[in-house]
Amino acid sequence: MQTLSSALAAIAVSLTITTPQIAQAQAPPIRIYQPKATETARNDQIQDQQKKADPRRFDLQKYPVIDRNATHWQDSLWAIGVLAPDQDYAVQALANVLQMTTEANLTDPQKGIIDTAMQVGLELYTLKPEIYGKLKPYFLRTVNNSSDSQWVALSLAALSKSTDPAHSLSKEQFTKLALKIQQRFPNWQQDIHLRTTLQTLQSNLQTSQKSSQVATIPNLTDLLKWQVTPQQAHMYVLCRPNRDVLCLALIKDRNGKFLKQGNQLWSAPLLLQSLRNLDWYFTNGRTPQGVYRMEGVSLQPDDEFFHAYGQFSLVNLFAPFEDGVQAFLPNQKGKFTGNLPDYQALLPPTWRNYQPIQQSYWAGNVGRSLFRIHGSGAAIDFFRNKDKVVNPKYFNWNAALGCLSAIELYDNRGNLLKADMPKILDALTTVGKGKVEGFLIVVDIPSVSTEPITVEEVAKYLN
């Protein structure tokens, strides 16, 4: 995604970093006391967001939606997403930007403002429909008239995610919208955003009366035994399809043996949910399933990005096609540049035709990047809509914008209470013989259970 202003980056929780300082893993200094985590600092952070969300900042006469005001608008719209205010001015502010989706000759900065409004609008429309349901006409207008396929897909996704009967559409209405999109975009099958949104919509319409059915996956044992390439460490992150619950991370060393802690498998809980309530193929959406290259860490040596990532180093993950990786595959330099069959060859034969495991390939193909494993220095209640995207049982973990989030907690005096990043960095360095390198594989395990996957559940697939 595009880098936002420094003020916005200071509160972001996932992908809004500048070019990372790549380094090998090393034991980061643990700050038992963090001044930016004190109650006073937390209050200051909220007050900063309240200032940025002040109704006067959305005055179109004073701040027209033009290039020179791009940072102003993105900061302000971000703040609305953080605070989710129950006020009409916030709805109108989003509406004023969303009505621009059908305009011609928009500049790149204007498109960036609309991108932010579209994502914040989807978040609030789907999570807080009693207030933001008024955005429905603007999503419909975009679907019917915008020439931008991503905005059309986001609008259709927003409409299809609505759970409020007052703002939802009928099956017949969705069918008409889908047909109109296919007519307006004859090449929709070559557009990942349109294709996947339409496929998801069709699947939901067909299974709306069969919600108790559980999808099946290929043999998990085959995936856990597999090595993408020999003599490489592997991290597996096993999730439920409902990403509002925690995922389970396991690590396998370069000889194919799973790391243990005592007599039990080493494991760490991670949250792979999107704060924006976005699906995997959208920027800032949930972490896609599939294969990633792990390569080095991004150091976190100061407080500049503390709220975004906490105080510890971030593990660098690279999707297929992403620049910046030294060697996606150890035997060839540079990024992955192959086609889908080349990607499928990274997987065991029984998994190669399983479409969900191809998500990282398609996400990388449309430009998603900067995936990381990181902690969080933000207060656990900083994002006011968080209770709607994260199961209350796991509220101590902060959702992200595509990244894999580890727990990092501080008390009101700024004292560190708990952090899993040191444990994760130490484990990856151990299996990597002093370096962080290898492959990470994310996979959803369908189940009727709404509880996280357990070590005991996975162990039966390792025998």
C-alpha cells in the first residue's frame, strides 16, 4: 500500500511502513518501561485522533478534495475509522468523497483519498450499519456507474456484507447487480477484485441456507510434512475461516522436524484479522492463505513506529511477485516471477489444485506487499470498532491491515506485561542457525468449532 504521512504512520497497525531496515534477527533490547504506553500517552493519542476527526476538517469549502489536501483528508478519514463516531457529520464526510467514484480525470492523490474513504466506508457500513447504513446509495452508485473495478468490487463487497435488514439487498437485487457488473466489465474474469468478489457473492447466495455445512480441505498431513525446498525452516500458521479468533503458529526446522518446547510442540498464537473487515484480495484485507518467503527482520530501534508495531523487530514476509526479497527461492536470486503452475509446484501434489491456498499468489499478483509478523504498541481499545472484528476472548490481540499480529501488552504505567515477539524471533533464529529465513504457509482449517486450533488438534496430523 502507499506510505501515509508520518502522523498517520505513527498510529497505523500494519502495512504503512516506509522502506524497512532489513537485518538478520538479533535479540532486541526489551524495554520494561515504554513511555508511549502510559495512560497519559494513550489519552494523548486518542486526543490526536479526535482533533483529526473534528467536523471542521471536512469542510469542502475550506478543504476541497484536491491534491494539496491529500494528507489532510487521509489523516482525517483514518481518524474516523479509528473512532467510528456515532455522528452524521462523519457519514456525510465519507459520502462527500464516495460520490467522487464516478468522476473522470481524477488525479492519483484524489484516487488515494477515495481509496481510504472506500475502505473506511466499508468498515463502518458493515460493522456499524445503524449509523453508516446511509452510505448504501453511494455504494450502489459506484457499482452502477464507476469505471474503477476495485471501487466497484469494494462497493459490492460492502453491500453483500451488510447484516442489517434495513440496508441489505435481496438475492434478486444482488443477481441483477452482478449481471450488470459483468456487462460493464467484459474482462471481469481477468480482474482478481471483480472475479473474486462475484464468486464470493455467488457462493454466499447459494449456501445461505446451508450455513451448517463445513468445507473440506486436502490432507493436512501432506502439507505439514512437505518442504517447499530442502533445508529450509517452515512456519505454519493454522487458522479458522472466521479470523476473529486466534490462529496457531508452529515451526519446523531445516531438517523437517517440528520445534518443541519441553515435551510439547512449540506454538504461538497470532491474529490474522483485518481491522477494515476486508477480504484477502483487497489491500489491508485479511492475511491471504498460501506460501510466503521469510527473509530477515525489520528493526524497530526507536519509538517512531511504536504504536504501529510495538518495540520488537518485525519478521519480513514476501508474497510472490513482491520486490525487495533477496531470493524467494534459495536456488535463484530475486523475487518469484513464475506462473500459477510454478507456484503450485511449491505445494504438495494433493494441495496444488486447492484454490484457497493460491491466495498469496493472486494477492502478490495484484500488488499486495509488506506482510509482517509484528507486535503492537497501540492500546488494545484504541480502534473503537475492534470489538466487532475480534472475538472478545482475544481482545488483547490487535487486528492489523494484512499482517500477522502477536500479543504485546503494557499496563497503564507503561510497564511491559507480555510480548510474544521475542519468543517468535528466538525460535526462528534457532531453526535458521542465526538467521530468519525459510517459508511461511497460512492455511484455514474449516470446522464447526469457533475456538482456535489447538496443538492437540494439529498433533494428530503429525503421526
